[in-house]
Amino acid sequence: MSFYISLSGLKAAQSELSVTSNNVANVSSSAFKKSRATFGDIFASSGGPLGGQGVRLQGVEQQFTQGTLQTTDKTLDLAITGEGFFTVRGTGPGGIVNYTRAGAFGVDKDRFVVDQTGARLQVLPDTDQDGLPDSTAAGDLTDLSIPTVSPLDPTQQLASVSINEKGLVSATFADGSVVNLGVLAMANFPAQNGLRQNGDAHWSATNTSGAAVYGAGASGLFGAVRSGSLERSNVDITEELVSLISAQRNFQANSKAIEAANTLTQTVVNMRT
């Protein structure tokens, strides 16, 4: 039985090494959120002597702590201070909605604001131009588009774009007129740890996370938007290197336990012969 107990320890150490290695590998990935492996003991409650049966992996939990902000001074580089996610929609079949904190956005050839995967940034409508979203319903999300001329006067060229901490996107034109293009659809969830990782710092909602709740930034559950900044990975490289050493020592200790069990078994076999 000691062989199987130590084998479970080897598997647990290997799982921890894999999780920690992934954290280290993504130390420079924009808005990456580190993970942590959690373990639980296996205990025999019936059928023979009571006792420990080893260890098992309970799960890998994401750590949605704040990463440090890097200033870029580019208007469409966006970061979030606090909780919340940007909402993006893919351009493929079905237009799947994902959520991200990687805010390196740009404008494509069709003037839509897209992230580095090509997904379009979503906004809530502000048709009455009061700086607040008219609706926070999921069905009212629209793709953010930056016009080159004023919708009020096509002879006036775009001069600049600004985004405030609430996520209000405003376009200023050559004649000084300002048009609100929408409010960034900030999203939050009843259980963030239930989100499914999709790579490239994108997540999707699941039954475990609950449905997304939308709103403007800097209010309630939604963090403030910082234009001209990007969020870095929340991985602490020093902490991860210590975890790597710890996992390696655990692996070696369980290997020694298997060697000891093998030596005892061999001794018993030699006594019988």
C-alpha cells in the first residue's frame, strides 16, 4: 500500500510543478492570472484498518489578484484597477463573447476597436449622450467603432478619442464637437473562479461562474478604467521559484519513500527464500 501512497505524492508534486511552471512561463504575458494547485488527503473510512491513503489533486484555482500597471500613453491601451473584465466578441460564426483584462486594443481596417486576437470590444449604448449607459442588458451590447468623420457633420474630421475612468468613449472632431460613442461594457461574475480559461488572457462564462453582470466602470463591482496603461501578469517570479524548489523537494521525498518501501519488500522476499 505504501507504494500507492507515495505514487499519489509523486503525481501531486508533478501537478504542482506543472502549474508553477506555467505561471513562470507567463510572467511576461499581458494580464495573465496565475494559478494555484490545491490538494486534499485520501482517508480510508471503511474496509480494513483506518489510515491515510495518500493525496489527490482537488483542483487548480485561478488567482484574480491585481497585476501592476504599465504606462504606455496610448489611448486605446486600457487597464482595469479593481475587479471586472472588458467584454469582447469574436468575429467568427456565432460571434462568441469572451472576457479579458488584456487591454491592448487597436483599430482594424473597418474602424472597429479590436484586441490582439481580432475580437471586437463591446460597449453599452449612450444614445441620449449623458455619459451613462442607456441599458446594461446583454442583448444591447454593440461593437465599438471609431468614425473618421462626425456623424453630425460629415465635413468634420476626427481629431481625438478619449476614454474616462467610467469607460465612456468620446470622440472629438475638428470643429470642437464631442460625440459619445458608448460606454465600455464592463463585466463581473458571481464566482470569478468558475470562469473557463480560453488562452490569450480570455475567459468565458460557465454554469459555475454564473452569467455576466454588465455596467459602467468605477461603480459597484466594476473596476475603474485606466486609459494609456496595460495590466501586467500578477505572477511574482520569486514566489514561483520558491514553489518550484518546494515541489521538487516533495517529488524527491516521495521517490525516497518508494525506494524505502522497495528495499523492505526485497528484504522480506529474501527472508522467505
